Amino acid sequence: MATLIRRLPLTESSLIVHWCSDEYGIVKCVAKGARRPKSLFAGKLDLFYRCEIEIVPARKGDLHILKDVAVRNSRLELRKTYRQTLAASYFVKLLETVAEIESPIADLADLLERGLDYLLTHPPDRRAVLHFEKQLASMLGILETGVDPASSISDTFGKLPKQREELMKLFESAS
């Protein structure tokens, strides 16, 4: 099982899709013909979808071929509000910032799943974002007592994704 975390056009008919899975970590695949109207991937490759995937490993490099995909959870509710989509995007971008390509990240993948599933039924708020950051910093072993987890992540991996600043502004304006 894997969650689609990024889609990029490759050619007029194909996509590069990035997945987050517990077993393989962040995996990049080519979805050949995915942009064609009658593609076998039509309607199955959207952000935050939880899917069973079948890939053909690359002979060289880290760009595999996506052979088949079956959607298990579309998480369409994450598109109800801009705030939900922004929070989900922040969780994904933050995970991408700290994870290495094709390194097993079962704990981090599970954290992402729990974070996205939480956002399905709860409006995102400051507390949820801070909890996600604290859990992530703890799993990475960089959580320090008395130090903001976001600062620890930023100090270790560079700046935080831009979605965080926008989320915090939205939370402040809602108060």
C-alpha cells in the first residue's frame, strides 16, 4: 500500500508519480499513458489517494514503471476546504523534506497516514499541525525538550515547506 504524494507531467501522455509506502519509502514511478483519456490509470492517480500499487523495478536509477494501481481510499474529503488541502500538502511536503528516496520509513509513512486520516474527519488547526511536527521530530530523534519541534526540523533539514507559514496565518486569522 502507498499514498500518492506528487504528480508531475513527463510527456504529453505520461506522468511521474511519487508514492510514500511503509515498505519502500518514497518511490518514484513513470505512469506511461496516464494522461490519455482511456488510460488504465484514468481516475486513479490523484494526490493523497491510498492505493495498492504494482511496480516494475528500474534497471538503472530510481525511476520505476507503474504497472497497476487499485485505489483503496480516495480521501476526497481532503478537498472539501482549502485549509484541509493545505494541511495535507504540508504534511506531505514535510515528510518529503526529511525522508530519503527508497529508504524504508514505516514509522514516518504511518505518521503521514494517521495525519491524512485525521484531516478527513477534523478541520485542521494549529494543535494538529504542531502535534504532527512533534511526532515527526520525535521519530527522527531530533526532538529536544524546550525547543519548538518545527525549529528542530528546520535546523536539521533546512527551511520548512512554505505551506506551514500560510497555515499558521490562516489559523491566526480564524482566532
